[in-house]
Amino acid sequence: MITPQEFEKMQEEIRKVCFSFNDAGNDFEIMIGSLLRELGFFNIQRQNSGTQFGRDYTADREDLGSGVFKHWYVECKNMKDTIRSKHIADKLLWNRDKKHLTGGFALIGPSAISNELREILEDHGFPFLIFNWTDEGFAKLVLLCPETRKKWFPSITISPTIDEARQWQEQLWHTSGCCYAPKDPLSVSVTIENDPPYRVAYFMRGHQLEKCETDFEFVHRLGLYNAGTNPLIVHSLSIRTITYEPLPRRLLVQAKMKGKFNPWRFIYKPIPSNGAVQEMLSPKMRKLDPGETEIHRLQLADSAIPGCYELEIEVGYQANGREIVSLPQRIRVCVCEAQMNSDTGNRLSLYVHGKHYDVLAKLILGMPEEKWKQVNAKMCTGWMVYLGPTIFDQEKSRQMPWVIQRIPIESISHEDGSIEGNLVDKPEILLTLDDVWGEIVHKGMSKMKLLELCELYGLDHKEVVRNLISENRIGR
């Protein structure tokens, strides 16, 4: 057993060696790299000077409890004085959104942290664990790594016993003095599944153009990650309607081609009343163990009441004996798909190739009534109506003015009785638009590039083209 007096003497020797390095930063970091490898880290990457992005090392390590490989950042501080909050604050702030730090952020150095920094760490709000491997903890790390110790600290010849090593490992990875969990350990993310979206709605609010996703395949991925050290129970998933307005009188939808993870789905129908809340999970619950991640789908119901919604998503959970509500995540949607054919005088749905055209949208929404109806009168089965260039225009590099045009869909019968649609390059211009300053034509994929990609991934390019066409049939 190592006596307290022996440990204190070895700790002072370790500090003396670290402080004597000619190049404190370089030599010290090289030594830390050796230490990390001996502690079981791999994929160790030292950051270059000047481009450290808030850490000195990036590394991975297997969690001995769960067997899961986890991702770490390591910050080295070889300072003779106390490590203060100003020495580490910018590093933590740089990584404030790094939810992939499933292992944690480790601060390593021979000096102690200040009382002020300790207070900050004990109540931190970062979405990952922060490890304090300084002072006494740093000395224990060195003594746990005999190869590093022999090379860099040859005067220290005493090693911990098996029981001491086991106890130190537990202290360094699990005690509250070395491992600081987030104050609110559940990390919640809401991301759109189809990005960019297939269909976008445009409308005017006063003189301001508004752009919003439609309810067509309006699906989000809900990510729940437990960044704490204890299990937590998710017992609530609520969707609050922040604002609701009926559909505007005039509405333009631009639709792009569709190009397909089957997680648990939450199908919701937002309440068309400001401040109304819909609960999605309760009374069911979800348990997340430390380091566990769950991904779910938030899918808008087909029966949602038409209108323009701004929604707020919150998750309620219990952790460390506390009731906590996550920071709200906001999304917007224009529920209008079922109504696009109901009022041809004020509803207009146009296909676009490769991108949505925001500047053109405002021009079209401001068109005189007769031009709006002129285009709508040409919306019929067997045709696709485009805003801007079609796929043929792009493929053949045709330079055209801004137009609304339509191209026919030719039906092809097969011997098995099936019928498929085939786009034909016989455009009919319905309306020529004014020159639009600031709008850019999409530079789409050429046929040659499509063939190259299909060959690379072993796909039948004819089948790919047929699928693209079949997913864009339009009829009124």
C-alpha cells in the first residue's frame, strides 16, 4: 500500500518533472498521448497548434461497464499556478453543442483547479461529462501507467497494488469530484428527416414573403441522449401550438422530386389554438441508461387541420431526483396539401427541378388574378407544370427566360399489363415571367453524372429514372 506521505512525495516529483519540460506545451502533450494509449484510448489524434478547436486530443475508448466505444476530447494544462475558469472556459464553449462527446471532455494537468472552476463544473450545462484529472487525480493517472511512468518519471519506482489501482480507476471515472455530469443530462434534438424538404409553401403576410414547409411527409427525428452518469426516465413529450393562423387566401407550393431506419413513430395532430398542448408519450415512459441514445420519428398526422402552425416541442424527464423540462425546440409547418385542389383561383402547385425559388415565389404571389387563373387552367392529368427549367432544359443546357411551362407525361403499356409514365421533352410555355434580380437557376445533375453514380453504386439507371418520373405524376 502507498502511504499518504509516499503519495504526496511522488505527486511533488511528478509536478517537478512536468514543470521542468523545456517546451511545456509540446513535451507535456507528447507525454499525455503516451498516458492516453496506456489507459486504453485509441484513434488518438493530437490537434495541430493554432487549429485545436477547443481541445488538444481527440480519442476513443471502450466503456468497460457497457462495452460501448465512446468518443472523448482531452485538454492538457501544464501550469504551475491554479487552473482557473478563464483557462478552460473558451475550450468548453467551443464544444458546447458537441453531443457526440459520448465519453466526455477531460481536463488533465498536475496543478489543482480553482474553487471557482470547481463550482462551475459542479453545475455545468454542457451536454457531456466533464472529467477533472488534475492535481491528485493526475498523479494517480501517472501511477496507473507503468510504461509512461518509467519513461517520463524514472525516479518514481513505487506502483499501486491491484486493490489500489481498482479503487483509483473507480475514483477517476465515476466519483463526483472527478466526473461532473450535466445539470440537465437529457440532450434533445429535433431535426427534419427530409432536408431539404420536397415541398415548400409560399404566401404573403402583409408585404413580407413567408416560406414554410408543407405537411407533405413532414417528419422529424427526435433524438434523446442521456449525457449523465445515472439512468433517467422520460415521461412526457409535448407539442405546444405557439401560433396558429388559417391558410392565407393565395398560396403557392413548389414541389421537388422525391428520391427511402424505422424508429418508433409519434404521429401528432397539432391543436389549432394558441398555447394548446398535445401530450404524445404519457402515461408511457422511456428509460435511458447513461450514454444511451434513442432516435424516434415525429410525424404529422394526415388529418391535421389546415393552417399555418408554429410548434414547440418539449420533453419532460426525471433525473437525479429532479423533475426537468428540456429546452423547447421550434418547428413551423403549413398544413395545406389536401386543400391545394380546392380553390384553383388561389391555390397553385408547381414542380421545380433541383431547388426552390424564393425570389420567384414573391413575384408569382403578386401576379394579377387573370394570370394566376391562366396557369391554373392548364393544370390537368397527363402533364407536369414546372416553374423554371425542367430536367430536359438542364440536361441540354438550354438557356431560357424565367417561365412557367408544362411537359406531357406519356403512358407506356407493358406486356405484363402495367402502365408507367414517361416524361416527354415537348414543353409548352404557359407564362413568361419578368426578369428576376437575384434568382439563380439550379445547376442540376447531368445525364452523364447520373450514369456515373448509378454505375458506382450498382444501380439500374433506367429504374432510377422510372422511379423519379413515377413519383412526380400530377393530376387535378
